[in-house]
Amino acid sequence: MNEMKYEAAFAELKNIVTLLENDELDLDQMTEKLKRAQELIKLCRDKLTKTDEEIKKILGEEK
């Protein structure tokens, strides 16, 4: 399975926020989108954390 890229996850998350802000969802859809948003937030947070750790490692090796 291909892992979703940060940019794609962030774009999907922004789309969900727009739908929520515009009241375009019924209660069932809203619940589904909120669950998906939680998954996307975790994915983005994990990718940012991993990238931060990799950068710190690289910078630490250059000293």
C-alpha cells in the first residue's frame, strides 16, 4: 500500500474543513469526515515529527 503524501493529506484535510465550515454535511457525513480528519491530522503530525527528527539528525552529523 502506498503511503499518502503530506501534501495530499493536508489538501484533503483543508477540503474537510471547508465542508464543515459551509454546513454542507448531514450528521452522518459530518461524523465520517471528522473521523477522517483525525486520521489525517495524525498522519500529518507523524510526518512532520519524522521530518523534524531527520533534519536534527542531519544537522547533528554536520557539527
